[in-house]
Amino acid sequence: MAAAGFRFVVRANTLEAYQPGNHAGTRNRRLIGPETVGAQKLEVVLGELEPGGEAHRHAHPGIEQVCFVLEGQARVECAGREEEIGPGDACFFPPDTPHRFTAIGDRPVKVLVIYAPPYGEDARRVRLVAEAAS
């Protein structure tokens, strides 16, 4: 049982935004994680990508990732397959699987990103993947 006074409500507008590594045109706010509410098994991040913003191709060793689009349109790539998604759509990136997320269209994209276990922008928990030759 959690101790009295533990934090369980997080307000996005009170959190500092940061530019995640391996991204362009992206601002994130960590909503749920070890440092905000003490979560140990998952992390929830609110991401905002400007038009053309992108999480470059990468993989997370041992980490599952889900992206749920709140606003805007995105192109997602996973294991060499691509698809477009919009509000109400979700995608799943399995552990160790190369993936990319790109804002398309002329409007920003808002996305909830869930990691299990927590990623915490730990550079040791990401593997960059070279772009395929054209």
C-alpha cells in the first residue's frame, strides 16, 4: 500500500519540457515515471512534434513502447513496415525492434508514449539504427 501523501496526479503544464535525444522538432514531458510518481514498471510521456518532427530510427533493448496519437497525423515505421496513423490510433514497437515516428502534414502531433519498463531517456537503453541505403 502506498504511503499517505504520495503523488498520483500529474499536471502536464507544470512539467518542464525537454528535447529527447535522437529526435528532431520534438518536446516531451515525462508524466508518469519513477521521478514523478514512483512508478517502477512503466513510464508515460507526452510528446509534441512540430510538422516534420521525428524520432529517428532506433531501437530500445528490452523495452516495449506504445504510441497513442491524440492530435495530428504521423507516419510510423517498425521493422521495415510503414503506416500512417492519426487521433485515436496506437502503435506498438516491440523490444529491440528498429522503429521511427514522424509527424506528417501541416499540424503538430501530440502523442502519449508508454514505455515498459521505464526508459528515462537513458542513452544506455537506446540503440541507433542506420538508415537503409536508397
